[in-house]
Amino acid sequence: MKTSDFDYDLPPGFIAQTPLEPRDSSRLLVLNRNHAALEHAVFRDLGKYLNSGDLLVLNQTRVIPARIYAQKHTGGRVEVLLLRREDPLTWECLVGGKGLSAGRTITIKNGPAAEIVEVLDGSRRLIRFAEPIEPFFARVGNVPLPPYIHEPLRDPERYQTVYAHDPGSAAAPTAGLHFTPRLMAALQGKGIGIAYVVLHVGLDTFAPVTEDDPAAHRIHTEWCTLPEETAEAINNTRKAGGRVIAVGTTTVRTLESAAKQSFLVDRQSQVKAYTGNTDLFILPGYIFRLVDGMITNFHLPKSTLIMLVSAFAGRESILHAYGVAMIEGYRFYSFGDAMLIL
């Protein structure tokens, strides 16, 4: 297996620059793994493909305005992207600017003073603020859109899911951007359950795998939690013969991390609540313990995400589906259309 096995050519015109309105008007490509058939639908028709007794699991993380602009004492500009809070004052960050070594201080206009306390790999740094940065978000923070989106976002809430609740992500769990309150109510009215996990998304979601052997790629840890009530909903669903449908790759990784910690071996095994860090990197050959289906967007070439969906549905099936999606004019990446894989 090589990283190049997960490459494909995507002309820039296929990359969605703005979200559709309403949210659930995006297209939905349905892939059935049992017979590799493809079906074209609209996201609001999701309920046609789910059964009463199935369970949708969604990541209710909320994107924080994590991009902050600062200055060095020389006046040079510094861009800081908050990735992960280590303690109330200290964050792991991605920085843009020269000479940002340990001990350097930076100034944030209308914000607290900050010091670089440790140099990590590449452009990652540990930065300690003089006081908690969160109360300053409204004044100094900016929504960190992915680098392939060049159009300004008129409404920052459009880069949040309608069920976003727990702040902490540097990027949105974009598979969930297609849901509307009306669609969720309709699904529940059909007897489809809804449960929540949290995984605070880091920037690895955008990072291509650069090693020739994908197994050599290092994926950074992200914090996640699968609460007790979600574990109970999953166990009841599995016991009754329903399917667990993960909304997004972040939810897949949370569910499978909890399954690993719970030593699941069959549908009679019960998943337990889980809170902690995960660095689970899912490649083809992985045995899924908990996920029966997933909703996901169309992913970047050579990314960990296209490798994950390939592990679930087969590399050839995924690349074929992507090829068909391009022929049919689907929109790709964060603000693009969706896939349902069953």
C-alpha cells in the first residue's frame, strides 16, 4: 500500500467555495458496499435510506475563532492558529512568522500578552497567554476556514453545524453541515435515533500524507468523548438489530476509539463511555467494530480521510465513486456535497 494509491486529480472548479442554502439542499451520493451500486439523491432525502431503529451519531463540537493575528516586538506580523488547549493559559498553536523561538513574546491588539514557551515540530508552538484567551475571541479571533476556500464567509455560523455545542475545534466536522433542525426532527419522527459525541478537530484534517508509506504517517492526537447516554443508545441500537451511522470521519474515529477501549468483539459486546485522547489512524485492512454506515463529504487526495473511507468501503469503490461524482458535477470538500456509505 502506497500513499499514491489514494491520489486522484481534482480540477479546482470542483472545490466548493460557498455553502448551499438551505443546508439540506446539497446532493447525496449513496454507495452500498454490498453491491457497489451508486444512487444519486438530495441530502434532505436521507431518511429514505435509513430504517426505524437506526442511530445517527453526530459530533457536536463547536469551531472556535482560532485564527489570531499578533505582532513581534520588531513590528513583524505573526499569525497564530489555536489547535489545542493544554491548560487554562497554554495552547498548542500553529504559527506563521520568522524567529518565533522559545522565550519570545508577542503582542495581540486588544488581547492579552503571550509568550512562546516551547518549540514543537515544524511550525507548532506552545504559547502561554497572560490570561485566558477565550473571553477575547469576539475581539481578536477569526474563523479558520480551510486553505482551499478563498471566498469570504458572510455568516460565521455557516461553518458550524446546527447542533454545535462544545467549543474547541480548529475546523468544522463538515459532514454535519448538511443537517437542518427540520431534517433532524423528521428523522426522529421516523424512529431514527440521534446521539452525540465530541471530538475537537485539529488541522490534521487538512494535512496530506507526505510519506510514501501511509503507515509511516504520524497523526496528532485529538481529544474526544463518548458520553454514557450515547454508549447506552449505541448498545440498545445494536441489541435491537439497528445500525450505527456515524456522521463524519471525526465521529467514526471517536466511535472506533471507544470500541477499542471497550474490547468489542461482536454485536453482543457493549461499548463503554470513553473520554480521552485519540490518535487512531484508520487505513485499509482495519476491522470496524462499531460503525455500520457513515455520512461523509468528498475528501482531499492522499489525505488520512480518504484513506479512512477507503478502509470502510474499499479503495477502488471510493475512487470510482469520486470519478462518477466529478462526471455528475458534485461539489467537493468542506462546503461540498455528501456521501452516504452503507
